[in-house]
Amino acid sequence: MKQAAVEYVLRQLGVSQMKASGNQLMIACPLAPWTHASGQDRNPSMGVTLGSGMSVVNCFACKFSGGLLSLVREIGKHRIADGSWMRENVEQLQAYIMLREEEDDELHIEEEDILPVPEFLIDGLGFYHPYFAKRNISPETAALWRLGYYDFAEGGRVLFPIIARDGEIIGIQARRVDDSLGIPKYKNFPPGVKKSRYLYGEHLLRNKQTVLIAVESQAGTVKANQILKTREEFAVGLMGSNPSQEQVDKLVAWGDEVVVFLDNDPAGIKGGQTLVDMLKERVYTTIVKYPPGTDGYDPDDLGEEGFLSCLNNRVSVVEAELHKRLKSWLAPQEERLKFEVTL
């Protein structure tokens, strides 16, 4: 983890003096009140490694060894016990560390290291923020999907909970409200949550769906179903443009027809073709065609009328492939006829 982030965490742990030594910061062990015989560490005994990925921590006095995340957990147990911290303090600091480590793109978070969803974010669910009104998401829709808001130190974020079929909240995607801020638009809590195992909105499916629509984003899923509320179709989100095998298996199991309706940008077009290839031999698959002039659009950008028009004019994969082959076959014939006419 980068030095600025490490220093921030250490300050939250009560460390005020830090001395750089090579690729380490040497500090007085913050565990000393509980683990050192004297209750203090007069000569800095703990080293914190700097760099990308996980920051390793070692104390040469009490022999503590582990990652910075483990240090926070250990200190948290003591501070919660003596009443100087609340559980929320530990959760927020843990989330900060894992986000910083994940941003380095060099740390693979193992499943056993994934934290529970922070309670302070769950408490933020159910708060209707003006951002939702701006996106034309009604209070009733926001309540149904348990959307919310939390005011992070770096700026407010609206919350989209990822809920499993059995109703368990397995993660939360937090989207920044102010796009002008120079911070990542999306953050996942807990970092490393296995979104690819779920379809966004699967908890609202009760029976096998006649028509199941696959879209990308959480907000797009919510908006699509708000439009579809009086119809038989239901939309679920891949939470990205790259479908996983587990998501495809769920689409096949839960839909008689699957409509591929990903974003109309390069990533969405590529992901849509991948999804079609994974589905077409297993379930009746249809695709939508965006109207001209909508490059870069997602379904939400089409508006209600445009969204329903695309959906109502969807075509089967077989029909689309036949049309493509017929067009490629006719093109040379048309060119030959033009040539003969000019003669």
C-alpha cells in the first residue's frame, strides 16, 4: 500500500511518530498497551512495509506479524473491549485499507479474507437521496430495491445493495454522487466481493421468468424494472459487461427467454456477443438493436419509449444470424448487378 495511505491508517491507530527506513516505516508498536510487558514501546519495534498491494507488519518485540488489515483487527478487539472504539470505527478502517490495496491491482483477495458488509452501510440503506430523483428512480422503486446513501469523508455515495436469492446482502456498490470529484466513480464493499456469482435483482425473482432481460449496471437494472412494472418481463444485471459462467447458468435456469440488452459501447457490444455465444445453445436467446445515433448509450439513456421500442423489436439470435449471412451473400450480387448496369 502506498505510503500516504499507510500513514493515514497509522495515524488513525494513534501513531504520531514514523521514521522511514528503506521500504519500511518504523513505529512504536500500537499494540504495546496490551501485548508488551511494560505497556509501552520506547524504542520503535514495529516495521510496516511500503509498496503496492498488501503492507506487511512485523513487531520485533511482541512478535506480531501480518498485514496492516490484521493489525487493525487486533487493535480493534482491544479498543472495542475498553470502550474507546466502536465496531463502526474498525469496519471503516478495514474497508479503507482493502480499497487502497485493491486499487494497487497487485493484491488478489482470497475468499476467506473478504469482510462482512459494513454495518454502517447497511444502516444507510433506505435513505432516498436526491440523486435517485435526478435519475428518475421513484421513492417506491428505491424502497423496493433497498437503495440508500452514505456520506463518506471523501464525498457522498448512493448505495446499491447486492442481494442473493435468499435475501442475504452479500455486498454493496457505492456510486459517487458528485462526478466532478477526482475519485473513483464506483467502490465495492466489501472489496473483493464475488459479484460474478450473482445477478443483480435475483432476490426479487420468485418463479421462473417467461422473459428475462440481461442488462449491465445496477442503476440500469432498477430503471428497467421500473419501466417494466406492468409487464411480464423482468431485468437482471450482470454488474459489468463480462458475463460469468455462474451468471449464465442462472439466466438459463430462471428464464424461458433471455434478452441480451447490454450497453451500446465497445465493452457492451463485445460482452453482449460473449453472452449470446454462452446462451444460444442452452436457452431461447434474443437480442435488441439500438437505433442509429445511439453509440455509447446504455438502456437507461433511451428513455421509457426508446427502451420499450428496442425491447418490442428484439429478434432471435437465429434470425439475426440468418439476416447477417443473407446480407453478406447479397452484397456481392448487388455489386455485380451495379457493374452490369453500368456496362
